Amino acid sequence: MDANGEELAPAVRSILSAARDRTGGEERVSVEARSVPAAFAAAEADGRVPVIAEVKPTSPTTDGRRDDDPVDLARAMVDGGAAALSVLTEPEHFGGSPASLERIRAAVDVPVLRKDFILTEAQLDVVESDVVLLIARFVDDLPALVAAARERGFQPLVEVHTRAELDRATSAGADLIGINNRDLARLEVDLDTFESLAPSVPDDVTLIAESGIASVADVRRMREAGADALLIGSAIMDGDVTANVRRLTSA
Ligand SMILES: O=C(O)c1ccccc1NCC(=O)[C@H](O)[C@H](O)COP(=O)(O)O
């Protein structure tokens, strides 16, 4: 059960169990973050839809695994026009690592999001990134973790899936919010999730649509519903990464 008393998919329970066992960093990190809003504005000015392309070697809902060098994948995504990157650092279920994020961030000039299941302040100190994901559903004291992330220089991206989680995110002062179309209880994806929640997001928040975006039509649908940017993984990782990013950023 999660904090809402809801049943979680076995894969998500396993992810959280592994996350709880992971220690944090030994020294507090300090980040000079590359601005996400500035990166989105630059993409718009260049006529591209702002896309955060995700380096996701595998996942509980992906068949198989890509073993390309993550830096090669990241460069290919930027070559295709990605405004920013998301990099999984969760090893057991997504094939990610802090080392991959570190190498990628040194190789590109766009903002890099650390995509992991961060539960404690100490876990912020594992690796530097420009943006760090905080999943409202799994974080007990969201205001404290948002503040702790900002104190280190991170831009916190608070991920929500329900109205209650959205209210917690705005109460915690989040100005970068992602609505995840993937229900982490059943691992099902429904783009209606974003469409139903987006109207309740304050205008001064930068809003990102996450998960299940696979086509130009999906991109247009999320943008029409109010997405400032889109976080896309599987549809980009499946095949020619540069061509996939170019297709989706040209929607
Ligand atoms: O992607 C999964 O299979 C997954 C399973 C359990 C928890 C989280 C999961 N994904 C994390 C994400 O939110 C996605 O990697 C990201 O939003 C991109 O989604 P997609 O474009 O659908 O690959």
C-alpha cells in the first residue's frame, strides 16, 4: 500500500523496497543548475516542441533492454532537438546509474533531470543534476524535500497523478510539476489523466506531461491540453533515437 492506502503494482513495490534500502551521498552536493524554463523557451523560439527525452535502458513495462552507451543515446537525443534530458539512475529495474547521469551531464549542454525514486534528503546527495524528480505519492514530507533540493541548487520537478497529489505539490511550493499519465498502482497509461488535471494547475507553474506519449497526435493532444513540455521515454528509445526526437519535437 502507498501513503494513500492504495495497492501498488508488484514492480512498483519492488522499486520502492530497493529505493528504501539505498543509502544517500556522503557529502552534500551543490549544483549550478541549467535553467529548464530557459531551455523550453529556447526550443520554442527555434520552432521545436519542448521535449525532455529520457535515457531509459529498460523498465518494468519495456520488453528487452538497450545496451548502447548512454552518452551516445543522450547525444543522439540532443542532435534530434531534445530541449532537456531525463536520465534514470535507478539500477535494479531501469538499468540506470548515477555514473551514467554524471557522464551524460558532462557531455551535453542541455538541462539533465535525475529520474529516480528519491525518498530521503540524503539521497539527493548521490549525484549532481539540473533537475531532480520528487514523486509526490512516495515522499512523506514534500515541502521539506522540495526545500532541501532547492538549497542544493536543484530545480525540483514534483510528479503527480491525482488532484490530491497536485494540491500537495502546489502547497509545497513546486513551480515545476509533471503530471504522470502512468498509474503506478496498475502501470496503465491514460492520457486523459493529464487532460483532467491540467486545468487545475496554477498558471505560474511550468507543466510537463509525462508517460504514454508515443505519436505526433499525442504530442499535439498534450500541448492543446496545456503542456509546456513533454517527457517521453519509450517512444524515443524504441529505434532511431535522433529520428524519433526529431519527429516528436516537430509535431
Ligand atoms: O516506465 C515504466 O515502466 C515504469 C514502471 C514503474 C514506475 C515508473 C515507470 N516509468 C517511469 C516514468 O515515469 C517513465 O519512464 C517516463 O515518464 C517516460 O514514460 P514513457 O514515455 O511512457 O516511457
